[in-house]
Amino acid sequence: MGRPRIGERPMTAAERQRRHRLGLTAKADDRKKRRQAKAEQEIDPASLSMSYRKRYKALQRRLKREFDERLEQRVLVECQRRLNELARVLVGSGTRKRGRRGHRIKRGS
């Protein structure tokens, strides 16, 4: 049980458990990396049957459309944010006078 005595003291139960968990984690990470690499491989449409080619092309079109829609939405949100910021700067500058500490100065009183 445990490693043979190499140093001055044998391996404790906590050390044994930690090493075991690290080994399992490394194996799980390796499996995950292999699975991701396999999923990221480019599919050759010519190797597919005709019905699968149609499905593959439809999937590509759908993914591209969804990506374009998400990108457009993000661009619109960013444009709106920048326009609001610009409007706040333009409207806020010079229309109302502020005192030394940034408080508004009342007119006519």
C-alpha cells in the first residue's frame, strides 16, 4: 500500500489520495482534449452520403445565420451604448452651470 519507502518517511494517506486524484484528473483532461480535437476536425462533405450532405449544408447555413444574428445584436447594443454616452456628454456639457463641488447652480434666485 502506497509507495515504497524512498525518503525519510513513508507516504501518508493524504498524499496517496492527492496523487490518486491528480492522476484521475490528468486522465480525464486527456480524454476531454482528445474528444475536443476529434470534434474540431473538419468534415469532408464528399465523404458523406447525399442526404447527410444536405443536412450538413443546412447545419452550416443555420450556424452562420445564428452567428450573424448574434453579431448584429452585439453591434447594435454597442452602438446604442456609445450613442447614449455621446448624447450624455453633449447634453451634459454647458447646458447647466455647476458650482465648485459639481452641484447645480439655480438660476434666477
